[in-house]
Amino acid sequence: MLYLVIGLYLNYVNYSAPLLEIKVEKENGKWGVTQPYYKDWTGWRNISSDDVILRVDDVPMDHLNQLKYKSKIMAANKITIMKPNGDIQDIHIKHLDIPHQFYYIFLIPACYYVLTLFITVYLHLNQKNTKLTNLLILFMLTVALAYVSSGVSSRVNGIGIIVNRSSMVLCLVLLLHFLRDYHLFIKINWLFTNNIKLFYIFPVIAFLLASISVFYPASYYFFNDVVLTLFFILLLIILSILLLSYFKYKSPKLKILLSSILIPFLPFLFLYSLPEIFFDTYILSGETSSLFLLLIPFSFIFTQLAERLFDIEYHITRLRYYVIFSLIFTIWFTVGLYWIAGEFLSMAVVSGVSFFTFISLVVLFHIKERVDYRKRKILFSTKGDYIHQLYTAVDRIGKTIKINELLEKFAREVSLHLELEHVFVLTYDYDTNQFTSTIEGKLSINPALIEDIKLGEIRRIDNIYLAFLHQDAHFKRALVLEHNNSIHIKDEELLWLELLLLYVNNFIENTKMVEELLEELKHMRQADDSQLPWLNKLLWLRFEEEKYQLAQELHDTNLQEQLHIAREVDVLVNAKDPADVQQKLVKIHKQMVASLHELRAYCENLKPPLLDTLGLNAALEKLIRKVIERASFELFYTIDRLYLEDERMNLMIYRLFQELLNNAMKHSYATTVAIHLQEMGDGFKIIYKDDGVGCNVDDIIMAESMGIRGMQERVKAFNGHFYIDSQVNEGMSIRITVKEGSDTLDYDAYSG
């Protein structure tokens, strides 16, 4: 209630009289005007340097409270002047006589104050993290109060001065408090004192100094500079903490926080605060430079409430895409409108129509993209919508549990989509050194060609297309498309085929596991004559879940990039100005190469290429080299050569290394990490240790975060033990031991 009362009072004072800031000087007992603040004010034309100002709002000049602080008439509704001939005139001033001050001093701050109230109420009713959200709400309310009170303070109103000086400092202390708790929330070390409560003495000091300056106007300028210095010190502390934290931890969340604070503060700092402190003047007035600060609280809403920062960056990218196209059309429309009807329209009307057109187009683009996505199945034909085709193809191919059936369906799907008669899978058997095909009698190519193609490659050779499909320890498979030079596969179709190959590659791996499990179940059934339909159903459901997750992950990453490239190519195809086509083609080529590298890395992540060919040690060495290139910490490692009878353990060890090192890069913020694979007489052990931020073990186990639960399950599946020890800000250590030949599952593999 007190906040509302203060806010209403400040807005009332802002509206009570127009802000003028007319400089005056007393000479021979008379007050004359030396310089108007608003040179465009029409009333200035009625005042000359020979005129004497008698009264302001019927208050004699010698009794005017405003002059005690500054030699200026700060605000007035009426000015009474005396002409050299003795005539006395009253100059009445309205808000719209000086539109600049009306918009910047009253209208925008009032709207911002009301908007902030609505948003903070919404945050309060929908808050997720009570403490962080409360600090965010207080910060936003204080910024709104500081902004509204800046105009009142300029009028040397006592309450406005006290509220403005106090809230200016208080908002930064609240921001500092919020940043401390936010660092803890995202598990990042706080690089400053944890005793933030001590800093709340700063706004108390600002309150006392402002109060003294109200009662002793002679101290106004000195105490104003002291408060600005406190403000500057707090700002430097906040920016230094954010800069050091970002450069140390490279967190995208800190990057957004730093940008959202630094960019808006720079104009206020260099155009108002520093010039006011050191030169007793300013480049931009406080009320104008304060406009930039409005961006800060609202940017904090995104960083605090968004569930994934990736979504923020995605929406910012989409917004930039909409704005560029909308701006181009708006400029074109405005030029045409002015050319056709410029003599009948004022510049204000043209500007208003242009602004409305621009905003409408941005909204229209956003709505169109949403509608296109939701109605894509009826807006696009199945032949033209390659993403929809990919989903339907994956859905049909994925409903198999045998590799031969999977390959046959895959070849049939490609043949149907590309309208080719002869499509088949060529398989090389390493055990028999022979080639087989899914279609008998169709081996019309040299089988040696299959040995040269690489993962993800589609090669055109004479009258065939040859595409790498899958490779393991026993087989290498390639897709063969015979076209006899009667058809040229389009780029969109090649992209569709490349992505479908990726899906099928992983389907084959999962199908192999399903076949092995079903074979084991058959033996179990024959041994004890028991039926296990529930287990078959469980395996099938798990298989479908893996396929769905794979499809979703590819859709959210590589497919989005490919769609963006396709749109850029479409824009380039329809471009009428060929001047910069070459430059744009180079840019698109770089994007495509980067996308293919990401796709290849994704494939290698799903199926380590060296694991089956060169063994576990070579695969781990390659993984560690990649981590060293990307990581900000120093990595120490040793890898013993293991001789394991169960080859599946090699993949399990690789996945454990992968998960541990990924966690170290994403979550630990460590400076040193050590990981060791050591041989034991009857198995192996993995020892991991870092000096990072650590965590509460019970919290991550309950939340199933950082892949801990997944690693535990992997270790349990091989009857191993998983030990983890960690404390907040004290790093993390993990020890995994697995023995070969154990016959019983150990459900107590975790201990703190």
C-alpha cells in the first residue's frame, strides 16, 4: 500500500506542472532569463533578455523554493514577466507545449510504473522459486520507483529527491543480492562476499544524505555526487563479478545476465552519471538516459522464468528474422505511400502508418509460422513436406524388430519416395568375405565400391547412388539406388535420405539388441517352459521410447539448422539482385559444412566408430582428445588396457567416460579434472575426481540430474558398484567398480 501511495504521489507531481529547467540570474535585484532548457518551447519567444520574471505560479521569485537548490525555474504552470515598458504579462504553460518533457518525464514513466505493477503481481502469483522471484519483484519495483522519481527529483521536490536517491542505490543492492542467490541456484561459485546484508547500509546512507540535502539545500550538489559515487561503486562491483564469473565458467546464463545489465547501463553511465560526477554536467539528461535502464528488469524475467535458455536464443533469432523482413517491406511500403500520397499526408501520419505496418508484419510472421507448423499436414503435400515425410517414413520403418525386415522396409520406403525401381541394401559379411543383397539377382555393381564410402556419405557413381548405412564388427551395409541416368536426385531429397540413413543406422543398433534379448528369452523359455509376454511388451515399449527420443532430439537440433539453410537458399533463389549472391553462397556453404560436422559428431556420439574396429583404448583416446579441445579445465587421465570376455562392457565403459566428462564440461566449472581406468584381477574400476562447484548428492539422486541415475543403472546392469561423494563448493569424486562373472545383481550399488 505504501508503495502505491508513493507511486501515485510521484506521478501526480510529474503531471502537476511541466518541467522547464529555465536558467535564471539575479542582477540588480531583478531576475532575468539566461538560457531555456527546452529551446523549442513556443513561450520562449515571448520572453527576451530584457524582461524580468516576477512570479512563478503566483509565487514571488525571491520566495521560490526551487531557487534554493539551482538557479533554475524547474517547473511551472504560469510565469509572470514584466516588459521593459512596464507591461506585465502572464505566460501560461501546458504539458503539450513541451511534448518532449510530457512523454519522457510523465507518460513513459507512468506507463512503465503501471506495467511493472502488473508484471510483478503476475510473478508473485506464478512464482516457482520463492526467494529468487521475491528478489526479482523487489528489484523491478525499485527500478520503477527510481525511474518515476527521477522527474520529481529534477523539480527539487523533497520527497522525490529522497525516493530517487534511496531507490537508485537500493535497486543495485537488490540486484547484487539476486545475483548471489542466482549463482547458488545454477550451481556456480559466487566470487564475492556472501554477507550481502551489509550492503543494505548503502541505501540507508543515500536516504540520510538525501534527507539532509532537502533541509540544507547548500549541500544538495555535494550529497548528490556522493550518492552517484555509491551508485557507481555498486555498479562496478556487479559488473566485475559478472565479468569474472563469465570468463571463468563460460556459462550461457551468465552471458545473458551480463549483456542484459551491461548494455543498458552503458548509456546511463557514460552519458549521465560520470559526466555529472566529474564535470557537473551531462550529455543526456537523467530522464532520457534512464530509458535504457528499462530493459534490465524485463530481461531478468527471461533469465529467471525461462525453463531453457536455448528457447530464449531461438526466439530471439526468430524475432530478428521477422524484423528484417518486416523492416524491408515497411521501408518499401512507406516510400510508396509517400510517393503516391505524400502531399496529402503529414509526416506524423506516415510515421504512424509505417510503425503500425511494421508491428503488424512482425506479429503476422509469428502467427503464420505457428499456423504452418500446426497445420503442416494439410498445408503441404506429402511430396513437398520433407520433414513430414521423414516422420512418416521413420514411423513405418521403426515398427520392426528384425534387421532383415527393417532393411527391406527401408529400401521399399526409399524406392517409393524417390520413385526408383531398383533400391536395395548391399551387405558385406566380414566373416565370409561375401556380399549379399536384400533383392536377389540385383548385384549389378562392383561390390568393392562399398569399401570406400564413409559414414554419412552419399556418392553418385555412374548410374547408381551409393550411401553408407551401417557398420559393426561383422557387417558393413550400404544403400544402392540404381537410376540409369533417368533421374537426378534433388538436394532436398538427398537431405531427406541422409537424415533417414541416420535414423536407420541407430534402428539397426537397437534392433540388434532386441534380437539378442529375444533370443535369450527363447532359451529361457525352452529351459523352464515359462512364458514372458510382459517382458516382450516391456522391451518393445522401451524400443519405441528410444526411437521417439532420437527423433525428437534430431528434430530439435540438426533438422532446425537444415530448415534454416533451406530457407536461406530459397531466399537466394528468388533474389533478383545477383551482386552479393557469391558472398551469400559462401556463407550458406559454411553453414552446411558446420551442420554436417554436427551430424557426423552426433553419429559418432551414438555409435563410436573406433570402438568396434580399433578397440576401447583408441575410442577413449579420441573421446579425451575432443574433450581437451573443448574443455576449460586441465584433464589428467590414465587408461589401462583391459582384457574383458564380455565385449558389451567396452561400450558400457565408453558411455561412462562420455557421461562423466560431459558432466565435467557442463556442470562442474572445475579447473582440474582427473579420470582413470584401472585394471583389476577380475574386472576394472573407474576413478573420477574434480575440484569444481560440487553439489548435494541427495538432491541430484532425487532429481535424477546430471546423468547420475543413468550411470548407476548402467553399472548395476553389470553387477557393479557406484560410489559418489560430493559437497557444495568442494568438488566431486566418483568410483565405479565392476567385476566380471558376478551372478547376482547388487541393488545397493550406491552409497554416499
